[in-house]
Amino acid sequence: MSAEGILSDIKVLEIAHAASGAFCAKLLADQGADTIKIEPPGGDEARHEPPFIDGEPHPDRSTTFLALNTGKRSVTLNLEEAAGRALFLKLAADADVVIESFQPGRLSGIGLGFDVLRARNPKAIVLSITWFGQTGPYAHYKGDDLIAQAMGGFLYAVTGTADKPPMGTTLQQMELTAGRNGAIAIMAALLARDESGEGTHIDLSVMEAAIATPSMLVQNYSYLGKSPRRGAFDKFVMDGMHLPTKDGEVTLTTAGTGGRPMEAWAEFLGEPRLLDPKFATRASRNDHWEELRDLVVPKLKEWNNLDLMRETMARGLVIGLVQSPTQVVESPHLEARGYFVELEHPEVGTLKYPGPGFMLDGANPMQTTRAAPRLGEHNEEILGRLR
Amino acid sequence: MWGPGPEGRSMSALLPLKGIRVLTLEQVHALPWGTAFLADMGAQVIRIESVEHLQDRKAGPFVNGKPGPEWWNEGANLAYFGTRNKQSLCLDVTKPAGKDVFLKLVKHCDIVTDNFRPGTMQRLGFDHESLARVNPRIITLSSTAFGYTGPWAKAGSRARTVDSVCGMSYLTGFEGGPSQRASNNYMDHSTGNNVAFALLLALYRRKRTGKGMRIDLSMQETGVSCIGPAILEAQRGIARPRLGCSHLWKAPHNIYPCAGADRWIAITVSNDAEWAALKQIMGSPAWADDAKYRSVEGRHQHRHELDRHIAEWTAPQEDKTLMRSLQSQGICAGAVMQAADLVDDAHLKQREFIQTIQRAGGPRLYAGRPFRMPGLSMAIRRTADLGEHNEAVLRDVAGLSSTEIAALAADGVISNRPRPEEKAP
């Protein structure tokens, strides 16, 4: 593939202040889109999110900001002032994509609504990515990722166990899911624009992204007549439980056992008592799950994670090592794949960044990207030529 | 099988992928979820199925948990992503005649996708290089657990094992508690979304360069891309704690009990103004005036005690009423919704997010896509019965005569129902 990236003929303007829009723009930027992040003079909110590389708060050292803003250039503009708005409109005049996450109505309120952008630039694809979408009774509600997990059904039904209150997950996953959906929608709009020559306005809701993701909720309810609830796998020793090993944890599966899971695992672990008929079916294993766990765990504790992975793989068994982020960073497999890309940053030095998850013609497309910009790093370069 | 759906109301004027043809050898969840986006956008997605492997059609869920007489066409998930807006070609590609037909189709297709383990496509003679010889502009995508290269390439996965191996499970759990899986299928969805994104990128590039592409997509790597900040932190010795529903610096930021069984509300406070507003709504209780709650840092430091006080206040209240009341005062709050709440939710109704289709003997509800674009219908317009499109695809795409098609059916290379000995799930 070209060294420039697939989207190098596309200009993106991001005026988002949440992870959803930032991640969406990053996905495009890492594929070569010329992406300008417009920040308020004090910087994007994520710049002030802990933790910070080297500890002390610093606008260029937030790990959240660094991770979600690769490939972009940064410009600070005060959209509360007419001069800032005028500069924004100049930038928008030749943008292909504008990603914004203001409360519905807020951009119109300061004279930068979709109609204004469209008048300036009929080809612009505007993605509005908000907690609850542009319409409906919740349109003006406030949100954050936990609220999206709650209102999207994720908290009640997905993470967590049956015997405890709902528990969510981490690192703004509902926002990231919304961001990925946004990238899909933008690609569709770009392909449609090739034919129509016209831009469009996309309305994306983080709450709806959350619902569409643990997707079994609605149709399950409709077919089975009851709301799915968290904890369905709580007693699945062979198929879901986290179990200790010598140096970590693992989750087993019954996959790859040719429909004879207990035979396969009894042989692999060297524990013939697993062949007891009381463990023969999933239902009977659940009835005796504590006893089963107490047979399996001592055997697993004889294994180091990486050895266990290698040997189960050789026999076609499927397991999941519960890896820490450190183990992921140090993974020999990912190293061999060339998955992480080292990017240099003047404030935090060189760090390895995750790739997008796909290799194109054998190459990691992240290789052409750059580390997140410092606050206002490109003011002169970009605004200088507009003045 | 066609569902009337809402397309009668908003027949899509915009089909960005009209004219694009996708052949997909797909099973289970991640890849079908990804190709469904392309089908929604107007691509002709031909799902190749096999009577040898009917797991997806056995997976349900079925109405009231009971498979009906035509169980292989009735599962709920088939309509949501398995055959959503796709065609079904039930073709045995392991037989020589089936393989010939497959390669004839490849000649007239734009994209071929699969989610076999690495090696299977090559064994079938369907690896990228072989397909590119038949069709030099072909885009191929293989969606696998760990990618085509590297020491773990041969390992299989389930979405929940990806959740653990990518680092997500390690970061998830109650404060001070053990690691916990974030989801049984979040990684399927993230991977599927990544499939759609990668394929759209490849189509975009081909429009400009005329070149095909080989995409090697990894579920594990998609998972790691979901925890970027923690990956950077790990390289500099910063340990990210498990926090349950708590937050690294916001407090209150948790769920609190409400009236009724297993009813909860999430409340999150980011700054002093929101805290002041919350205090006022709570009736300015004496405890809330304690100096230790005056700053963001103080509230976070004393968050457990703070959570107990707030829980006492929320416990007798109705979750949705409290949510409306808090939001009307500018406080970030959301009821912990169950599926039954979602299908009844006024906001989602007004946004027409939930779609009703006629299926499996009655009206069935499905969540929609989270984005809306004028003219573009991402609704479920139809689902495909097993082998429903055998004849149409073989005739119109592969150019076979009705005699040739009849011969394939007689030889069992194509079929449109399970074999007689197949048992209902």
C-alpha cells in the first residue's frame, strides 16, 4: 500500500470533546486522513485526564489523550469569539469531514450549525456524535460512559455477576464503540459522495451504540419474553470462569474438543476424575461446579500462562489467557506480528501504540501515522496561512 | 424470508454499496456482524453456508426457547446479523463441483471474506493469491483470532477469550476485586465493526487505484485497540486499577439502588457546580456539608462513604423518575435499563431506534443501528432462508444454466434444507 495511507486525500476537522469523536477521528487519521483537532484555548478535556506519563499533570502527557489522538494536528480556537468562529469556517470550507460532539443545538446557537456549514461547503460530511442523538426527550441529557453503559442495557445485562450489583467495564468502551460506528458511517458517506457529490449530516448516539453492541438484549427479550440479566456464565468452570495458573489466570473453553470436552481436558490436565459422569453435561457441571473447580485449579496451577497457551494450541484446545496490559505489550506474538508501532513524541518520548487490528497487504497501516499533537502545536502552520 | 419492516416507509434512496458483491464464508458472530453493515448499505452479500455446519442456524434464540418446524430459518440472531439483508447460498465448497462454482462466483465478486482458522482457505484453494489469479481486483479479508502470522496464528478463540487475552478482562472488576470478563460478545462486535471499516477502506482505495487488497484482521488486535491508554501506561509502570463503576477522579460516580428489585441509577458528578446542584436536590443534608466533600479531590478520596450516603437517599426512589429529575437539574444520571425498559423507552421510540419485523410467527423487535444518515436505511429489510438464493445466485452471478443447477442439486452440492438425519437443536 502507499506510504501515505488510504485516506490521504481526505481532510477531517474534529471539534469533539469526548472520547467518541476523538477515537472516530483517530481511526481516520491513522489511515492517512489529514486531521485537524480543534481545541479550546485550554485544551481538550482529555488532556487533563489522569493518569499522566511521569505523574505530574501536563496537557501533553495524559495517556487518554495520547492514545486517542494519534495522527492529528492540533489547533486552538476560541469558538466563543467571532474571530475563532471565522477561522473555523475557513477551515470547514475545504474539509471533507467534520466531527463534532456539542450538545444538540449548541453549534447552531453560535452560528455554526449544519445549515451554515453546508452553505459554506456542500460537500462536507458532518458527523454529530452525542450521548443521546440529536432528537428525542433525552437529547439534552448529560452523559458519560457509565451513563451510556447504564442506559444502553450494558450494566444490567453484560458485565458482572448474578449475585452482585451491576458492574460496568473500563476505558470508555461505549464511546469507543460509538466512534467505530462513526468511522463506518463516514466511510459510507464518502463512498456515497463519490456518486452524489453531496455531503450529509450523520446523527450518532452513544446510548444507541451501547444497545447495538450487547446486541442480544432486544431480540432476546422479544423472542424469550424476559430481560437478559448478567451472570449467565458464573458457574461455567470449563467455559468462562477465570481460573488461576502459576503466574496468572486463564479461562477455558469447550471449543476444539470435538464435542468431548471432559475427555479432552481430563487428558490434557492429567486429571481422570474429570471423567466422572456428574461432569458430563454443561448442566451437570453447573450443579457440581465447586467440586469441578477444585479438581481443575490445582492442575492449572502447574502451568505458566505462555506454556499453557503453546501446549493447548498444539492440541487444538481453545483458551483465553487473562493478560495484563504489560503482558500484552510484551507479547511475543504481537511482537512477531508487528502490531505495535513506535511513535516519537517530544514530551513523552517513544512509546508503542496499538495498531487498528488489521494488516493491509501484510503491512500495519499505523506505520504512517504520528504521535498525538502538543496543544496548539500546529497553530502557526495551519492558521498562519488562513490569515 | 422477507419481513415488511420499515422500508415501506423509508425505502432507501441511498445505497452507497449498490453494485458491490461480497462472497462470505462466515460463521458464528464477528464476521457476520461485519458483513451485515455492507449488506445494509446495499452490497449484494452472498453468505455461503453448508449443511455440514448448521451451528448458526441452531443457535437461536427461538420463540419461547422452542425451535419450530423450520428451526433452521427461525433463530433470532439470523435476522440481526447472520443473514440480515444477505443472500444464502448453501453450497458445499469442499466438493470439486462446489469449488468450481465458488471460483466462478469469485470472478464476478468484489470481496471475499472468511473466518476460518489460518490455513483452511489455502487448503480449499481459496487463499488470496489463488483468488487474485481469478480476479485481480479482488479484496479478501480473513478474520481470525490472532491473525495469519506469529506464533499464536493457529490458536482459536471465542469472543470471551479475546476479552481476556487482549487485556480488557484484566482491567475490569470491582475495586480491589478479581479480574472479570467485560462481555461475552463485545469483542465479536468490535471485530465486526472493524471488519466493516477495513472493507470500506479497501473499497475506497480500489475506487481510486483499481487495486485489490488482502486484509489480515485479528480479533485480539482489535481488542487491544480498545485499551490504548492502558497500553501506554503499562510501558511506563503506571498500573490502572479495577474500579467497578467508580472513576479515576470523579465522585460520586457509581450506581445506587432504587425502589424495586435489582433497580439502580447511575449518577456521575464532574465538578463543584454539579455537586452543589446534587446537594440541593437531596435537600441539603447535613452530612453533605462536611468539609471533606468540598473539593473534587476530597469527594474522590472519601467516595465510599459518599456513595453510602447517596445510596440511602436513592433507595426509596423510582429510578426513571429520579433520572428525569436529576437531569432536569443538570446532573448526569441514567437509569440502569433492562431490555424491557429499552423496548418501552420514549426516547428510543421517538427516534424509531427499535425496529419491528414479522418473523417466526409474529412481530419481533430488534435494536437498530446507532447512526442515521438522510436517505440511508440501515434497517433489516429481509433475512435469508437456508439456500434461498441458490438458484438466483448461480444463474445470475455464476452464469449457470438451469440444467447445471439441477445437476448440482441432484449431486447434493447445493441444498436448501438440513439433511433428514439432522436433529433439531
